[in-house]
Amino acid sequence: MANPTEHKETGGITGAMHQAGSAVSSVAGSATTAVASGLESLAGTIRDNTPHEGMLGTASQTVANTLESGGRYLKDHSPADMFNDVTDMIRKNPMTALMLGMGVGFLLARMMKR
């Protein structure tokens, strides 16, 4: 038979873990909302301060649209949704994910040397 104090301690730890998880989730949600607003603001700045015609205009509009789309994605999805999307992408493209990870690791190693 289990000791009643062990059960209380385990329940306390579990409750603390749930509270910590909720706090992290809340902070992550706030951070993604702030980044989303920043991306959308940057998209507006690009639209306002770059040419609207020609090749440069087309490129700047494409960048602005992509930033705006990224901002909407961040606002519309929770961190758990984003994690699931990344996991699905890695499952569908494992070699690409491996090469990207190696490239990021190489760049980080180069930056740490300096």
C-alpha cells in the first residue's frame, strides 16, 4: 500500500508542473503575438517605403506579402500547432531537415569561434 504522504508530494509536483507548463504556454503565446504584430508592421513599412512598380516593386510586394502571411500564421496558430507543423514537415522531408540542421549547426559553430 502506498504511503499517503508520497501521494500528496507527487500530486504537488504534478500540480507545479502543470502550473509551470501553463506559464510557459502563456509566455509563448504572448511572444508569438508580439512577433506577429511586428511582422505585419514591417510588411506595412515595406509597402509604404518601397517602389510599387517594376522589378523592385514586385520583389518588395512579395516580401511584404510573405511577412504579412507569416504574421497571420503566428496569430492564428498556437505554439503546439506550430510544433506539430514542424514535426510533420520533418517527417515528410527528413533529408532536407537533416541538411538544414547541419547547416545551422555549422553556422553556429563558426559564430562561436569568433
